[in-house]
Amino acid sequence: MTINEALTLIKAVRKRINSLETLRESVSNKTTYYSAQEKTVEPQYDVKTVDKKIMEPENILFSLDNAIKKQNAIAKIDFDVEIKTIFESLS
């Protein structure tokens, strides 16, 4: 996998995590109203299952980030610049 492919995959995985988190927050509970004062709240999804589904892509993000950083630590680029001139005083 190239670094560009990994970065693209990171974007897709982040979108998936956001979708799962929205799902967890918005429709994880089913509320039934029997009257103005009486209601029941039932979980639609098992909390552990939803958390596991969120943790799997987060682990992928962690692994991809580490792989990119590891590759960047050994990659060299050709770029010529005189660093001394950048930090010279104005006088």
C-alpha cells in the first residue's frame, strides 16, 4: 500500500467511525411512549457490540498512522534550501 492509499483509507475509516458514533448516539435506544407520563427505553443494539464496531476501525487508524510515521522516518526527499539565510537577522 502506498502512503497516498493509506491516507485515503484513513479518511474513509474516519467517516465510518463518525457514522457508527452517530448511530450509537441517535438510534441506540428505542423509546416507546404509552402516555404523557409513561414511557420505556429499550436498547436497540448491544453497547459492547457497538463499541467493538467502533474500536476496530480506530485500531486500523492507529496502525495506519504508525505505518506512515515509520515510513516517513526513513524516507528522504530532495529539497535544497539554505536554512541559515531563513534565520538571518534583518540588519
